[in-house]
Amino acid sequence: MRYFSLDNQKDGIILVARIALMVLFIIFGWQKLMAFSYTAGYMASLGVPVPAVATAVAVAMEFGVGLLIALGFYTRPLAVIMAVYVLATSFIGHPYWHMTGMDQYANMINFYKNISIIGGLLLLAITGPGRYSLDRR
């Protein structure tokens, strides 16, 4: 039984969803770019090898790929790549299982928030970017 259909608004909703899903990455990727040395220092404090390279990858993924997905360019493959990136950075940046107290709780929230974002990215990879995109599919 069809009790609720958004078929007529599908492409517009996919556009809004694409942008909403990427706004976090675009904003924080830009901040990482503008504070590159600070971000590299933070990466070093996490024990990330070659922190300057890791920062460059983070900027490219978050700002670059985030912007491309928001625009709907190579949306399907980039959504899958972004999902893998988010999974990897979740384990690096939010290892709540090694923490206690409020740090554990805050990092657990962020870890599972990222798992939810991965779900959205995988849905985007399946649905595609919609008509209002550079891909136009």
C-alpha cells in the first residue's frame, strides 16, 4: 500500500540530502585546510604516521570530495570512497573503547554518528545523485 510517496520530489530531495550530508565535511575540511599545521600537529598527537600527508588526505577527502559529492560529480564512486574514509577515520579518531568517562561517551557518540553517515553515503551510492547534479543521472 502506498501511503506516502515522494516520487514527484525525488530529485529535489536527493539534492538537499546530498548537500546536507556533505556540509559537515566541507566545513571541517576547509577548517583543516586553513589550519593545516595545527591539524597536522593534532594528527601527530593521535600517533598518525606522516601527519602532513594524513592532513592532506583529510583535506582532499573532506573538502574536495565533499564538494564534488555536493555538486553531484562522480557521486556513486566518490560516495563509496568517502564511506571507506569515514570508517577508517572513525577507528583512528574516535577509539572510545580505550577511554573512560565523558571522553568515552563523547567519542562513542561521534563513532556511531559516523556509522550513520556511512549509511547515508551507501544509500547515495545506490540511489545516485538525482537529476540536479553534474552527473544528471
